[in-house]
Amino acid sequence: MSKVAVVTGGASGIGAAISRRLAERGHKVAVFDRSPDTLKSHVGELQDRGLTVSGHEVDVTDRAAVDPAISLVRNDFGPIQIIVASAGVSDFQPFLDISVQDWERTLSTNLTGTFHCVQAAVADMIDANWGRIVTISSTAGQSGARNQAHYVASKGGLIAFTKALAFEFAGNGITANTIPPGLIDTPLARAAADDGQMPNVDDIAAMMPVKRVGTPEDVAAACDFLCSEDAGYITGAQLNINGGVYM
């Protein structure tokens, strides 16, 4: 059955795969992204295929931008029943080199931005007594990572935040789950390897239990399941999409 979904960071990488997958499932999908050119290209491609998708240039750190965008989705598509929080930033810096501005930018995007979007949309789910909240966290938030204290803190906080939502809204027919991906083959990951911030992606693949790194579509498939009727008894869970690295 068609639902109204919002996907943040939904025009590139993992978010683009998720918004595409949900639209292909027949959902009405509103894509939030702060990059206008990427947003226009991605949404145009899906609309050209006859899928029901809208694009909204939104910086999730700005509540004054989030609230009207959510209202516009309601006006265009109807009450929101699914929200996938995929917007995020990542950087590699030794702890002593992280500035207050670096710290605040990372937490503001990865954690506070999710708070803004969920809080702005969840009333619709409460009214419907049905909803799906999925956050895209990271294995770094589970295990820690070198030179990424700000990123690790934001993603660990996101995992805990999702558990809190699961407890608070379980009685309202709303599930809240997080997907902590391992290494996913995205342009961002390739760029980090090229900059020497991490090993070559293909070298990492050879060491993986499944002998490959993940794809955005791997994450999108898991997200699709968590957004479905079949996942109604799953809440507060961490669905690890990591190729068996942390078994």
C-alpha cells in the first residue's frame, strides 16, 4: 500500500538508493537534500520514469527550513508515514585538530538534523497510529574509529536516539530502527581513499568476510524492509549491513 515518505540526504549515495527503492515500491517520496544540482538531477530521473517524487532543497540543520518543507510535503502528498534520516557528513581529523566548528557541524547535521526532521513529521504517524522511522547510522557508532571522534559521537548518539524513539512511540504503532552500514562503495568513500584517509576500497573488499564492500542498494533493500508492514514487530533494532565484519 502506498505511503508518503521523506528521505533526507536523499539525492546522492545511500540516500539516493533509498529514495529510488521506496519510489519503485509505489510510495510517494519527498527527497530532502541541500545540493540543488544533485537534487534536480536525481528527482528528474525518477519523475521521468513515472515515479511520484518531489524534491526539496533543505539543510536539515536549519529548523526554519525543515518545518515549511514538511508542511509542503503534507500539502502535496498527504500525511507523512515514513521518514528515513540519511543526511550526514563525515570527515577524518585527529582529535586534537577537531575545532569547535567541526564538532558542531558534524553533530548538527548527523544528530540534530535527524531530531528536527523526525519531530516535525511524527505527529502525522501518531494520528495514523502507523509509522516507520529509519535512521542511517554507522558501524563507527558501534565500534569507534580513529580520527573521527566527532563522527563517532554523532552516529553513536543517533543509535541511542533511535532507541529512545522506539520506546516512546511503540504504543502508537510506530517503529524506529537504525541501519549502521559498514563500508559502502560510494563516491565519498572513494574520495576518502584517494586522499589517504582510509585504505583502498578494493583492498578492503578482499579482507571482508563476503569478499566485497557494500553498495547503496544493499542498504536500500534493508531500509525497504524496515519500512514495510512485515517489519511491524521490529523496533529499537540495529540492522547491521556490514558484510559480516562485526558478527
